[in-house]
Amino acid sequence: MAQNPHKRTVGVSLKMYFDLEKTSKYISDCAALAPHALSRNVDIFLIPDFLSLTAASTILRFEAPTVKLGAQDCFWEDSGAYTGEVSPAVLRQIGCSLVELGHAERRRLFGETDEIVVKKARAVLRNGMIPLVCIGEKTRGSVEVAVEECRGQVVSVLEVLGKDEEVIFAYEPVWAIGQAEPAEAGYVVDVVKGLRGLCEGKEVRFLYGGSAGPGTFEKMKDGVDGLFLGRFGHDVKNFREVISETLERNLTQSPRYQGPPCLAFGTYVLEYIINSGFRTALVPGQVEIDDLFAPIVPGFAKYPDSSFRFVKGMAVPAGLNRAAKTVRIKQDGSGHLIDEPYEFLVVATGTSAPGPDMPWKAGVWSYHDLKNMLQSYKDKISRARKIVIGGGGPTGVELAGELASVNGHPNGVTLLSSSEELLPRIGHSSASREAEYKLTTLGAKVHLGRPISTFIEPDDDSEIRIFMTGEGFDRCTCNLYLPATGNPPNSCILQPELFEAQSGLARIDDYLRIAGTEDIWAAGDISNAEPALCVNAVRQGLWVAKNLDRVLRNKEPKEYEFNRPCMYSSSHFSGTCLLQSPSIQAPRRVFAA
């Protein structure tokens, strides 16, 4: 019998209940649940109406990239003269990961048949998405009768399922949809067990839908892998409660984990995760510095000691020994060196500041030293009358917007950029123009095409002098200069043939492995796969984790799907970002540097 997949799954369809504004707010509220679901090892997905998909994709991409986006239906052709239909290829471009098919309402109102559902499922799979196929018997009867009625709905889809492709079946007894209570739990468990027997050797999940809500999963957890919510999930509090109830079973008890994978995290700064939006903590009256840090080790408390080990240390230059499969680490800043063995290495070392005056890229070892340095810069910002920020990328633009938007703040804020437009790596001129307009509206001064050649910081309290190349505006003064320019990647642990000589970025293949290797992977700003943006780093990290899982299960990794173009919309600055828009057969050692 096909075994349950590793992750529990919970999703919601909004059907046609919400308008655009209410849908957008709902998606944002659910995005805030992503860390809650991630900490419980639960996959979540959201299915809004068609007109809300683009906005929802933008929100999730920037606020919760671990949340999957789905569509309520699609056509079986990618393009052509099919007025009123929705292309599965376009859904994939928007950012959909799955498509709901064969819901009882579509079968009843629009005459959809099993044959039509199969054609649509084939189109969904062809475009790299997961079909979420709704199945269920029309009337209540015996378990055997229910299994027999659903057999054709299941088998017909399995016949078009290729190797390594996945389908999710949402078992929704038609007679239970819209009722006050879900179907009886024992009945559901028995029906799903009978249907699993048809899925031998296939990648299949079974969810229960049909008046599902808080309390449902606990009664059915022996049979289903999660819940597909309707109206009960339209309340975000209910959605969160269901996620909590769907806590993944202990990983060490899963048949997919038969050995102790040892993960050791090498970190340049501290034993804490630092919030990626921590620049806002430098702005007076915004986030408190203490709220930026989350300790790493407690997040792995649910794993046994044999499955996780934390090493506080820094991988030293030229410390990678590919022949011996070890990485040399300097522990705790003490100078003590150890050679850490690995079976698979994940390089996520990011970048470093070119100098000591960039608080968001500080090379300090002590948690208290970093807190003190951030507080020092926060104090300097509150005292400064004129602030100059060097760099027109996301960091510089966001920081300039945050500083300029503080009500009553006396600072004059100037942003200098060597490029001819802001946010050049975003690749959207409209976003660049809107960012510039927003900054100037807030009172900030923006000077483009002005590379900084040097700045002179005097020993006394007199103003800092900044010199630029180019004609016209070639110098300015300020009380505080904050550099936010590009940073060199931390690739020095790699051999020269593994990274680009000019940029220092690791050379990445189509699977996010370092080119020319079989056991070394990379994600984030160290990689040459995509521009160094937080949203790209998160997506790459998730993809590397999924590919490692596949490799450890003796499956081929999947090619990385590069970040798709999307629509951007400007947001307010204060407190936010500018742009919203496996069974392991033997013990493994995975080292993430």
C-alpha cells in the first residue's frame, strides 16, 4: 500500500465568496501563518478566485514563499481559441503550484465528467503543477460502495500520472458538502484506506473535505494526510487552529527516516537567526532590536540529538577538502580548528560587507556585540540632522524610505546610486520609477548615476564629506553615512574552479548544485543563479531542501524553476518593505555552511 507522504497538508478554497479587497486581506493574514505551519512541518495552500491570483502570488512570494498558491480550475489546452477558459500555462506563470479539479459543484453545475477531469489533470501535470482532484460518492452507503464509486475517479487520474509526478485527492463525499458536520470519521478513514490500495507505487496524498474544520483532523488522522477546507477555513483563526491540530508526526517514527541525518550549521554571526527586515530596527520608534533575533537550536528541539548537531563556527578560507569530504571550521572565534565531515554540503554563506561601516553585514561573533552595534547606529540615526545612504538596491531604498517616513523626524535623507535607476536588479522600470516617486514624495533626495568615489569622516564632530564621480552634483556633506552597496560573496571556502573569478559567485547548475560536483549545493546570495534578493534566497533554500530529499530517496533532483516575473505594487514604508508584490536508507551527514 502506498505510504503516507512526509508532510501533512492543509488548504483552503475561497470559491466565490470574497471580493478583491477581502481576498487580498485574507491572503495577507494567512501569509502570517507560514512560520506557524513551517514549525509544525505542515504544507499549506490557498485557492482564491481567478481575478485575485496575480495579487495573491505577489503577496505570497514576498511575504510567505512557503505557502502554495492554487487555482480553482483550468482548461485542458495551454492556448488557442477557447473563449472564457483559463490556460494552465498562464496559471503556472502567475505562480500557481496546484489546480483544483472535478469539484462536485463543477460536476453538477457544468456537467464535468471523469474524462474531462483527466484531460485537465494531464494539462496541469504537463505544466509542472499538482492536480488537486476532488472525488466522492453522491449518496451515503457502505464503505465498499463508496470505494467502488470513487474507484473510476481515482484510477483514471493515476493512469496519466508520470514517474515522480504527484496528485492530491480531496475526498469530499458529495452528501457531506455544506452540511453542519463532516462525515463520520471512521467511515472516512475506511474509505480512504480502501482508495489508497489503488495507489501502489504512486506519489499520492489524500485530504478530507466536506464541512471540515477545527477538530476534524484529530478524528481522521489515521486515514488522511490533511484537510481541504471550505467555509470553515475562511476564518483565519479556524485555519490556524487546524494547522496546529495537523502537527506532523515525529519524523523519527516515519518510515522515510531510518537513519540519523546530522546537520551542522556554520554561522559567521551568532547562534541566532536574524530577521531579514532588521534594517527597520535602526529607525527610531519602529521594531525593537531584541525582537530581531530567534535562537536556532530551540527550533530543532523536536529532533533527537542523533539527528541534529549545531556547530557555532566559521568555515575558514580554502577550508573545503573535496577529496576527504570535510570542511575546516574555526569554532567560537577561539581559533580552534576542526575538520567537519559531510556527505552533502550546502553552501549558504551569503555575502560580507566590504568595510566595517555596514551594520546589516557586521562580521561580529558575539550576540551582545551585534546588539550593541545596532543600538549604536540607532542612536546615531536619531541624532543625525543629515543622512546619506549609498546604494540604490532594495536595502538602500527600503532604509531611505523608512527613515524619510518617520513622522516628525528631523533628518534630511539623501540616497545616492551609481545606477541610472533604482532597484536595477528587480528588472522592472515601473518599480524603479515608483520607488523614486515614493521617496521624493516622502521628502528624500535621490541622485542617480552618482558612484561614490570616497568619503572623509573627520575625527571631530564636523560633517562627513562624500565625493562622487560624474558631472554636476559631485559632493555632499552629512552627519551620518550609511553604505548599502553591493557586497562580495563569501566564496573563499571553495576552490577557485567552483566560483566565478570576477564576481566570486558560486557556479550553479540547473538543480542548484555547484557545477562540476555531485554533493555540494548552494543557495542565496552566494549563488549565481539569480540576483541577490531575499525572496530568491528563500526560494532557492526550499528548492535545495526538496532536491536533497529526492537524492536521499534515490530519486533524480528537479531542475530549478527560476523566479517568474510578477507585478509589483508600492507600499507604505514604515515598518514594511518597499515592494510587496523521503526514506533515507542509511545515515547521512548534511553540513550547511
